[in-house]
Amino acid sequence: MRRSLPGLPLALAPALLPGLFLALAACSSPPPRELSEHGLVRSIQERDEKQLQLAFDLVGELGLGLKLADEAARSQAGSDAWWHSRVLAFGPELRQIRRSLLALVAAAGSAGQPLPLAAKLSTGNLSKADQDSQLALTVELFSLLGLTSSGAESQRLATALRAEAKSFLSKLQSSLFQVDQLRLQLWSKLRERAGLQALLKEAQPGWRRVQAAWDFEVLPPQALGRSQALLAMLREELDDLDLEIRKLGSKLARLAGLAADRVLPLQQSLLLGKEPVLSPKAPAALRPEQLLQRVPELQAKRWRYGLAEAELRQEVAAQWPRLRLGPSFRFRPDGILTGGALALELPWPGSRSGVIAAAVQRREAAREALEDALLGQVHEIRRARADLDSALQRKSTLLVERMQGSEQAWRSTRAQLWVKGGPVAVKEWLEALSGRKAALRSFAAAERRVLLAELRLRELLGARPGIQREGER
């Protein structure tokens, strides 16, 4: 077939089609986005319900099957839903994983595409219009049929997306339990501080009685000194507790992506005086098969094994030959001749065997990692149960032997100090005060250990996070 092209340099005609493709590709470039210091600061300050909803919408786009709290639930400041929604939306590590997931979703849209079109131009002297030139346009046939690595790439990206989604859920579960752990520690420290503050307040009348006895020269100098030292020690311990509380508040704010000054008022107003309840109750026992289905970390490792398998299939698919077919055009001074073009690429025998063998080893490593993680999870659960039993026993012993006894001794010596006021009464009062302080701190530590051990066991069993009663959620 011949067609005349009057007035057009024949050598330049074949370049029109590649130029058109380049122009179309340039049109798809996203616009640049400038990064300003003012914009960054404002973005942090504007982390309100609107920004929270935008983050939830992004998570919804991922299709992870998460049961997201509604606006009414997450607006109850300090509740489980309030904290967990902010961790999901503003947690630093989760924000990065979420964007990685969205990037994989976007990349999956381009996966499995055929290999690029190929254009081959053969010409003589471009400066002469009467020179013959030839243009061949070819497409790879097997990639159109999904038989080469392009088809395997689509499957690999789909598996990578699921694996990354499970990693996101695993990190989310870990972050939520980490936040709950900090909330429990903060609640416990606030409660411990309140107990010591109450003890210090109860000791003030006794201290005034000791000072009066000193003024009347009823007491030896060392009695007054011991009283001053003990009360000073109590105040120092309160100062240390304040520092620990501020540090916990800072960690909690960091995990939830909040300003530090928002944390303590929430904890003080909503948790102080309430007993945290880890609900719903964690299962008593789970079989290893159930752990694989319930624990997000194990699910993530299971999908990483699937990803290693998909990567192996991709390496195997790369062994396919490449067959290119397409039309060919010869541009002559008197017209255009059309024809066909064929190109065959055959991989060198054995050239992919080493790469495939390496992919097999990576797959087996992923399987062994899952196996080891499951075994480790079983051991961790057994140890966590033992820790919880020990913590419960310790708390029960302290409650009976020290808390009740120290309270009775403290009440009795306070009364005796007012009645007698002598050196013996002061000595007994100081011993009771010291014993009561030690009992309060020991019991607070035991109570904290119980709460954290129970929370850890729930996390290992794949239970739902949260530290509030069902009616308070």
C-alpha cells in the first residue's frame, strides 16, 4: 500500500507518533506541592474533628474491615474511642504505614500492564528528505496474555497490599495496647499520688502536735528531726511522682499525636477514682490455630509468607520468552510501504536458576519466621498467665497483710499521739506513718502490675483493646 506525503520531510514523519506519546505522558504529571514551616505548624494545630474525619476517610479507602467509632463515640473526651481514634488518625508510625498502603493501592492500578510499546526507527541522513526510513511498532504478545512477569507482578502487588494491610492492623493493635498501657500507668500514678497527698494531709495535725510537744520540751531533739525528715521524704516522693506523671503524659501525647497539655486534664477528670476494667474478658485459652486467626502480628507474618510465594512466582514467570509483533512502515519518496515486524527474545538457559533458588530460600525463611512467631506467642501467653497469677497473689497478700494492718496502725497511733503526746507516742506515730506510706506505694505497684499483666495477656490473645467498662465505652 502506498500513500503520498507531499511537502513533509519523510525522515521526520516517524517521529510524530513518539512525540505524541511523550506529550500525553507529560499531561499526567501531578502538580508540585510546596512545604512551608507555617503550613506544618498550622497542620498540627488544626488536628480537630475535621482532620480526624479526613483521616478516617483515608482509612476507609483502604477497605481494611475496621469497625471505626462514630463521631458521637469518639467525641467523648478521654474514652476508649476518643483515644483510639486519635491513635488511628494521628499516630506517627501509623500515618506512615497508612500512606504506604495508599501508595500500594495506587501502584496496584498500574500492575499487570503489558510491556511497553516499542518503536524502532531506521533511517539514513535526516537532512535529506528523499532518504528512505523505516518505523516498526511492536507489542509483547505474552504480556498481553498475562503469561510473563507482568501478570505475576499484578499478583505480587495484590499480595503485597494484603501483607501491608495486615502489618498496618498489627501495628494499630500494638499502638492501641501501648496507649492503653500508658493510660493505665498514668491512672495508677495519679491514684498513687492522690493517696500520698491524702496521707500527707492526715499527717499535718500530728506534725503540729509534735511541734507543740517540742515547744513544751516534752520531746528529745531527735524525735523532731525524724518527724521533719519523714515528712520531707514524703514530699520528695510526691515530687518524683509528679515528674513520672508528666513523662507518662508526654509519651501518651506522642503516641496519640496530641499536645502534651491535653493529656493530664483528661486523665484526672475521667479516670481518677474509677477502677479500670479490661473488657470484654479475654478468652481463657486458645489453640495455636486460633492464634493464627486472631493475633494481628501472626496474620501479618502469614501474609508475608504469601508475599514471598508471589515473589517466587514472579521470578519463575520472568523465564518466559518475549515475542514482539506489530506493523512496520517504510517511508519512501513516492509513498509508504506497510508490512509486519516480529522479534523474539529467548532467555539464556539456566540464567534464572540462581534467582529462583534465592526466592525459594526467602519463601522458606518467611515460613520459618511464622512458625517461630507462633511458638514464641504460645510461650509468651504462658509466661503472661504466670505473671498475672503472681501479680494477683501479690496484690491479695498486700491487701490483707499490709494495707489493712497499716491503716489500723495509722488510725490508732494518730489517736494515741493526741492523747499522750510523749516520746513513745511520737515514735509509734512515725513508725505507723512510714509503714502506711510504704504500704500505699507497694499496693499501688502491685495493683499496677496486675492491670498491666492482664492487659498484656489480652494483647497476646488477640483480644480487643480498651480499659473501660462496657457502659462507659
